[in-house]
Amino acid sequence: MAQLIKYWNTLKGSYWFIPTVMSIVAALLSFAFTAVDSRIGNAWVANIPWIYSIQADGARGLLTTVAGSMIGVAGVTFSITIAALSYTTSTLGPRLLTNFMNDRGNQITLGTFVSTFVYCLLLLRVVQAGHEDNAAFVPHLSLVFAVGLAVASLAVLIYFIHHITESLHVSNVVANVARDLDAAIDAYETRVEADREKPPAHLPADFAEQSIAVRADGDGYIQNLVFGSLVSTATSKDLVLRLERTPGDFVATGQTLLWAWPKARVDDDTAAALVDAYAWGRQRTQSQDVFFLVNELVEIAARALSPGINDPYTAMGCLDWLSVAIHRVARHDIASRHGFDGDDRLRVWARGFDFEALVSAVFDQLRAYFAGDRNASVHMLERMGDTGEFLRSADQRKLMQAQADALHEAAAQAMTSERDRHAVEQAYRRALRRINARPAR
């Protein structure tokens, strides 16, 4: 099942799937309109003043012009796009190429051009001039639809020029990744929401002694995990599972995926069923991996602060959007993801995605880059202070204060100017006051 989900997600995210579907639909429409034209004839054209009768040579010329222009526009447009994407991904990070490949606007644009070409090409074969043995056949209704596709393609071309310009703007790139991150957190919360009313999850007392490792039979990044399949298998075999690897982790052949208790009930078929709940591939994906999107924003920020690019404001923008995710996770108690059977018995124990993990993924990875730039370090301290309004516990405040202390120490050592050190010191003190302040009720 996990492999099927992986293939389906890969298919939907491929650049050729939607254009292929649209081309097949266009081919079917060409046959359908031709059949309708052959049945209704051409007499109806005289009753509609805005449709002009056309001869076979004119019809061929019209279809040839539309088909040739569409394939030419598609080639030129996407050649320019590939060049622009190459520059953008080399600046912001190669992993962003997947985001552009998955862009529905780009896929539909290519599909419109290619499907118009396919429709006109297939329609050309049925246009016939009158001969001694064959009567003339000009499919006027089909030609009207071909002209409609040409007009639609022109509109799509105008949209595409605007869309690709917007999508390559760094602010929009960052905001789109942040939107995907918000959606990924939504999906995670939805998956764990049902567990909020469940009893506390406790592993059996002898779990360490009586469990057995279930190991991977391949190499790669875990892209999908069918959690329900694990729960179902564990329930049918009366097992308790503890996951060691989750989506986003890299596994090698023979590495432990999970531990199953008790080991006496785990045979080869059961182990194979548990392994089948995982699917891995060559790269990380965002379908079930929240931290993949976090790392994309972190990578953009780190590249922006590199000596070759030196764009601290892009890095600050990435941190602003990452702060939105931190505030959201701080406000809401995201439960750990555990699996229970129908009798509320624990079947699958998994490590959770929580505030501490997100804070570490953001600030610990970016500290070394932000500490060396006066503007960036002050900005990070301001964002740390902003979290004080959303913190709900003393542990969260202690964690954020530790992050502020670490950044203050690193930035103070990196600053060469007394004025810069003073600015960092002032920002640090403001951040501590806001982190430790109790929100008004």
C-alpha cells in the first residue's frame, strides 16, 4: 500500500502527468466532434451569422497554423522557464526545483499547449476536399472548438508569463514554502487529533527484553508510511510497535525500522507486512515530512547569508515565516502520534513532532549563519522575543531563553564593532524580557 501511495504521489507531482491526461482528452474530443460533424452536416452553419463557412484548404491552413504555433510557443516558453529555474535553484537551493515541477499552473500551461496541438493534428486527417469518388468534408463544429482552444491557449500564455514571473520572486518562493509548511502541520494535527481522547500511551514493562527489530530491506529516504496498516497488522497479531524511523529519515538495508513486542508473535510474514507499510526513495518529500519544508526555508536563509550571495533580508524573511510555524506550535498542544485499536489499546508508539523539535530545527541550524551578521542576529533575537506572547509553559520559556543565550554569545564573539555589540546586547535584553513576560489575560 505504501508503495502505491508513493507511486501515485510521484505521478501527480510529475511534469508530464497532467499534460498527458489533457492530451488524451483532446484526442478523444477530436473523435467526438468529428462524429457529431459527420452526423449534423454543414447546413447549420448558414443559420449562425458569426460562424463562416470554410473550404477544405482553408480548414487545413487554419489547423496547421494553430498546431504549428502551439508547439513552437510551448518549446520557446519552457526553454526560457528552464533557464530561469536553473538560475533560481542555484541561488535558493536545488530542492526547490521540485516545488516548481509540482506547480499546477506550469503543468496546466504545458498541457493546454500540447493538447491544442494534438487536437488540431488529429483533426487535420479528416478534412477532405471534394473528389470524384469522395464528397468534401469540413468539420465546422470541430473547427470552432479548435479556434476556441487557440484563444484559450493565448489566455493561458498571458497567465503563464505573469505566473512564472511571480513564482520566481524570492519573497513568493519563501511564502509558498511557508504555506506548504502550514498545510503539513495541519495534516499532522488532523492525523493525531483522534488520539487526544485516548488513554496515555505506555509501552509494556518488558518491551526492551521481549521486542524484536524489524529491519529495512532497501536503501533510501522514507517517503510514505501507512500508519493505519501498521495499526491493523499489530492488532491482528496482538503486537505493540515502537517506531524508530519515520518519513524523512534515511534508512539502509538491515537498519531497524521499528521494534515489535512480543517477539514470539513476529514471524517472517508479519515482518514483511510491517515493512510493506513503508516506502522509500531517492529523495525526501513533503507529503508526510514536516521538517523537509522547515529545512527548505533554513537552506534558503543559509544560502542568503553566504558570502557569495550576501542577502540578509531574504534570510530575515525566511525566519519571519518560520516564526509563524513556531508560534502556531507553541499555541497548540500537538499530541504525539500513537496508534490504538478499537479497544483503546496501544498498538503503535511513535515519537512526536513538538515545539522543542521545531525550535531546534530552526534556531540551532541557523544560529551560525545569523550570528555573523549584525542585522540578521538582531532580527533573530526580535523573533525569539515575539514567541514570548505564545509560550504556555515554563519549559518552553526556558528553552527559548537558552536559544537567546546561545545566539547572544555567538553574535557577541562575531561582532568586531562596539556599536554592533551594543545593538545585539540591547536586542538580547529585549528578547529576554518578552520571553519571560506573562501574557495578559
